[in-house]
Amino acid sequence: MSRVCELTGKKVLYGNNVSHANNKSSKRFLPNLQNVSFLSEALGHSVSFRVCTKSIRCVETKDGIDSFLLSACDRLLGKRALAMKKQIANKAK
């Protein structure tokens, strides 16, 4: 299972730990991923995603997963999120 947010595309970053003696060692900065179920009003059921906590706040700010996906850029979304976006767009027509 990859460590990538399915809604925003946030992924692992790499950097260095630097000690007081200026010794450098490699470090991975992992995103805070959570398994969350969002209720889709357009589809009528809940859908689970593995997303970072910032994405959860963004979805709540946009008043739900439906409006978040419709306004999101396609290149940032994962495969499952893109498929759900297409389903929501078809239901809205």
C-alpha cells in the first residue's frame, strides 16, 4: 500500500536529520494518512479513502466529498477518486 493521499496527492518527502555536530542522516517525512469514510449525497452511500488529515479538513470546508471532487484538479486525484468524480458528474446531469 503506497503512502499517498488519494485526494490531494501528498506523498513521502525526503530530507536530512542534522545533529548538533552537523552530522547528516537520511530521514523520511511521512504524510499523516487516515482511513476515512465520506458520505456521498449524490451517490447515496459512503465511500472510504486513505487520505491525509489536511484533505479531511478541505472536504469539510467544501461541504462534502461531492463538491470537493467536482472542484478538484484531475491530475492530483487518485484512480478511485477520479472514477467517483465521474459518477458524481453523471448523476448531476
